[in-house]
Amino acid sequence: MRRVLPGSTAERLLHGATRPASIVPHGYHAHAGDAIRTLGVGYDASLESLSALDAACDLARRFGAALIALVDIRVSQINGCAYCLDMHSKDARSIGETEQRLYVLPGWREAPFYDERERAALEWTEAVTRIADEGVRDDVYERVRRQFSEKELVDLTLAVIAINGWNRLAIPFRAPVGDYQPGRS
């Protein structure tokens, strides 16, 4: 059974010692905020906090925009978030992701065109998103740790948490689907 080790990145994060000195949201999900604001939901510190979670680790730079796009799309597929699927599939295509990889993403285990790091990230993404089903099994944790450092795994987990949060805002508030365009500010 794995546990949080004293002094580890995960332990510091869970107990508040690891907090960025200043976080400047980079607008990765700013358009979801736009959609939610248009529906009359107050845009306040809570929504800014979710944006800050996205920005906290500069995940696109750290992992590559393509990997984060796959994570965002896979979570949104599991959760059935049409708004986020529209946004992240368009973003993925705009950075050069192939249609084939996007179409086959739900069947990534059987497809030959995802590398080991992507497979580990997708398996972790599914386990964390579906955590209520069976938790995160130790064998999943061991596989993902072979591909990601402890810090990277914490950051990847935060990315999964963030997109799950955006899904849980976009779905119940009926964020309008189809108007998002990559690169729009």
C-alpha cells in the first residue's frame, strides 16, 4: 500500500507548504469562465481559483501541450462534457494533434499510436477521474511512476482535478457548445 511520505512533494502539497508565491492564470480555460459568466453565474474568487489551478504548474510547458490536451479530452469524454470536448479537440487540432489519435482516444489501450508516457498519463487520468469506482489501484500507480517523477505525478493529478472541475461547471450550467475558436482571447 502506498502512502504519502513525510517531506515529499505530495505531503507538502496536501498540508499547504507547497503554494506558488504568485499565480497568474494563463487563460487556458478562460473561455469556460466566459461561458459560465454569460449564464449569470457570478465570476468570483472561486472561478479564479480554478483558473489558477490550471496555471499553477505551467502544465502545457512541463508535459507538452499535446499530452495535456489528451488528458483534458479523455476526462471530458468520461464525464460527457460537450463544451470541454469541443474546446479541447479544437485546441488539440490547432497544435497539430492528428484526427486519428483524437478519434481513437477512448480506445487508447488497443491503439498503437500512443507512447508509453501517454499511456501512463491516460491510465492515471481515468483512474483519478473514476476514483469512486475503485480508487487508484497500486498497479496503476506503479506504472505511472515509471514514467513520471513524484512532482510530475502531482502536477498531472492537478491537471486531472482541474479539468474535472471545469467539466463540473460547464455541464450543469449548460455552457454553450460550438462557438469556441482556438487562439481567441
